Amino acid sequence: MTGAELTSNPVVTDTLQTGTSGLVVNEVLFGLAMIAFVILLVMEKLKPFRSFPSKVTKSSFVTNTTAFVFNNIFLTILRASSLFLVAQQFSSHGLLGEMENGPVKWLISFLFFDLAIYVWHLASHHYVFLWRFHKVHHSDKSFNVSTGFRFHVFDLLLEIVYKCVFVIIIGVDAYLVLAIEIVELFFIFFHHANIHVKFEKTLSDYIITPNLHRVHHSALRNEHDSNYGIVLAFWDKLFGTRKEAIPETIGLDIVEAENFVQLFFLAFITERHIKKWLHVIPRGKKNN
């Protein structure tokens, strides 16, 4: 088939148009998410909910943003997002595959996706292999909007594969999943923000708020193994994983990473050997 014949094929043309419009929407949403990140950053700088030592906050921000840049470059080189397009070829066989594309399908897809990420998050805490990578996120000794960037690249890769399975089983457009993912990014920034939120008690009955997620970043396991929701607070209520508390310490007691190199290698050593290995892995500069 020639290029002219390919582009004149109505099925292919429709797919290309959908993909192009989906990319535009996703780019706009991502831009808005970055604006939200900056606004939250300014808000927590002007009036933080909790005070952390300036050295800890600075180290956290630099390490987290470095991880964000590295992860995006690495995943772009691997063309990891193209896996969604491969998965989409099989999505017509999924639960919603025959459903007409529109607001109802979008809403149902969002609910399924939010539940799926809740399950993934819970599994990341309870399965040793997944926790190896996810503990990188919990290693932050500070709690701020940039903590939403703090993920190991292999954690993200595994999650992409999981989301591709979601595309196939649920039967939704890959660009819709990516759009939902960016919408959830707004909430990830929001519930990691070190800010005061008006009417938070009421809001927390419906969505995950900073106070709820702050418990999830507690140094105590019986506290951080809770509040797995990303957007909706309903799942934690339904499955009995909701916990309301005021964590005394943020981060993991025997896990620390003062720079991106340490952050990357945390996934490959167990907690039992972390203190020993941190003397080998390059450490950040100490301030007198």
C-alpha cells in the first residue's frame, strides 16, 4: 500500500486524527499540570504546613527534579509510551471495547483507572520486588510538591506495562489513559504539597488530600501502609486502608538518599545493607 492509499484509508485516517487530537489534548493538560506544580511550589514556600530544615528541603527538591529529568529522558529514549499504542491494537476486545466513545465511557474509564492504580500502589507496598523500587519514593525526608517526581525509573517502567494491560482488559483508547494519567498528575502534585488546605476535613471524604497522603509518607510502617488512593478517597474506605493520623517523622528511618545517584541505587540494595552501602555510594556535600 502506498503512502497516498494509506492516508486515504478512512480507518487509518480516523486513527491518525484521533491520535493527533489526543496528543494535543495531552500536551495542553501536561502544560497545565506544570503550571499547577509551580503554583503549589510558591504556595508551600510562602506558607508551608510543616517546617523542614532548609538543607533537607533543598536536597529533596534537587534530587526529585533530577530524577524527573532523568526518568523522562530515559523513557523517551526507550520510547516507552509507544507500548500504549501497541496495547491499543487489542483494546477492542476489552470490557468497554464496544462502548461508544464519549463522556460516559470517559467517566467509567477514569473510575476503573483510579481503582487500578490503587491496587498497583497497594501491591507496591506488600510485594518485596515492587517495594524495592517504590521505597525510592518514600525515601524523601521532606514532604513537598516535588516529592511527586521522586520515582525510580524501573518503578515507572513496570507501571507502564501494568497500564498497558489495563488498556487491553478495560478496552479504552491509549490517549484517553494518558489523558487520565495527566489529570491524576494534578492530584499527585496536590496531595504531596506542603500546604494548608481550607475545608480539608470535608474534602478528604471525597478525594486524597495532603493530610491523608502525609500519613502515607510516615516513617512508621503501620502508618505508611495506608491511604493508597491517588484521586478518590472512596477506595481506601471501601477496602479498609484509610488511616487518619499526624505522622511524627516523614521518610523511612533506615533509608536515605542525599542525591540522585544514591536514589537510583536504593532499589538494588536491601534495607539491611543500606547503611553500609551509603558509605560506598557518592554522598552529597556537607554544609558546615
